[in-house]
Amino acid sequence: MKKVIFLSLSFISVFADDLYVLKYDHVKKQCELTKNGKTIPFFDKKFKRLAPRNHYTCFSLQKEQYNDCKIVDKKNITAMYYGYGSYEATNAIISFKNPSPTVDSYVKVQCTKHKPYQYPKSNKN
């Protein structure tokens, strides 16, 4: 029974999407990155260099290849970039600048390695 449950959980985790939350906390005066609820480094350990830091600009680069990513939520963002790709030379990038070091900001990005997301069709002609 335990083996079946473990195999089921392993199977689900293989096909689950990743949810990144990159946020700036104005009280701590620092950025934080979580992936699926766990705090992770901004730069994937597979890279040999670290990113430059700015006090209220949050930037992350992860060595992951995704078929699709979408922004789920964001708050207090004046500039933002996110990028992804399914090829070995592309990585997951999330970055933003908040309007002031005295406010909290965040961006939530959901990514999948499987089928691209279904987006609603536009009403444009």
C-alpha cells in the first residue's frame, strides 16, 4: 500500500506545474523567491556566476525548460520581464522593479513542461 501511494505521489509531481513567486518585502528590504511554496536561490546553482543585486529590483534565473508559462498575479510592478523556453539554451527568467523601496511587490508565474495552457480566445476581429 505504501509503495502505491509513493508511486502515485511521484507520478503526480512529475506532471505538476511549477508556481514561482518572486516578491520584495519592504520591511526586510529584500527579495525572496519560492518555487511550489519552498524558498529557493534566485540563481540556479547549476550556473557558475551570481546575478548582480539591486535593493528593490528582484531578478531570478532558473535552469529550467518550460513549454509554457503564464503570469497568475502581480502587485506594485512598474517594470517586469519573464521569459522561458523548451530548448536547452533557454531558461526561466523572472524579474521586476517595484515603484519604491517602501512598498511590497510580487509576481506569481505558473509554468508547465507539458502541454501549453489553453487561453481564452480573443474577441478581436
